[in-house]
Amino acid sequence: MKILKKILLLLLVVFVIAQFFGPDKNEGDVTSVNAFVNETKPSPEVAAVLKETCYDCHSSHTRYPWYNNITPVNYWLADHVKHGKKHLDFSKWSEYSVKKKDHKLDELIEMVEAKSMPLPSYTWTHSEANLTDAQIQSVIDWAKQVRLGYSLQDKPE
């Protein structure tokens, strides 16, 4: 029993010390998605859905919940954001080619249609990110409309 107490005390000390360390935060400018919004012109409804369900992991500005202050949760969240931005980063939209933008929107449609996005691990703590069927359809319709514009731009003359 004595050894168990020592192990638990050691784990507690390590946990407390770990709280003083954490990953860098993804706290860029909140306007980092302006180029994306200006180019794709989502309706107010779609813009609200994107803000509530996508930008935290897919832009340079994350709104962190209180539990991000707890190590190791903060490392898990940082990895989540890094992974999300690797696949789609709305803050870098202006750097994408027309072909890449079209492809990213195609992937967005597939993921939202399959209800793979937003991730269940996100919606557990962000109930506002649970999309209704109507919201899903409005995002899909908007993305298809934007893709149509990109397909017209990408055609050689």
C-alpha cells in the first residue's frame, strides 16, 4: 500500500508540473477568413454555420474552451486543430489555386453530407455545432454553387 501512495503522489506532482507547460495556441486574427467569405459569399445562415462549426479547427483563429487550460487536453486540442488545418485552412483560402478550392469544397460537401463533419468529439462539447438537416442542405447547396463558379473559371478558352 505504501508503494501505491508513492506512485499516486508522484503522478499528482507530474500532473501539477505539467500544467505549467502547453502547446502554442492558434490565435490568429479573427478576420483571417475574410478572403474566403468575400470570395465565396455564403448566406448569413451558412456563414453562421461555418463560424460555429468549422473555423475553430479550420482557420487561424480558434475559440478555446475552458478545459483547454488542462494538460494533456490542451495538447489533444492543438493536435486536432493542426490536423484540421492541414486538410482545409480557410485562412489560407487566397493561397489556394482555383482547382484546389474546387477540390476542397468537394471534400467539404462529402464530409458534411456524410455527417463526418463536424467531428463527434467537437459536437460533444459544442452543442451548437450539431447541424440540422436543413443546415446541412444549405451548406451543401452553397458549396455546390461556389464550385460551379470555380468550374467556369478553370475552363480553358
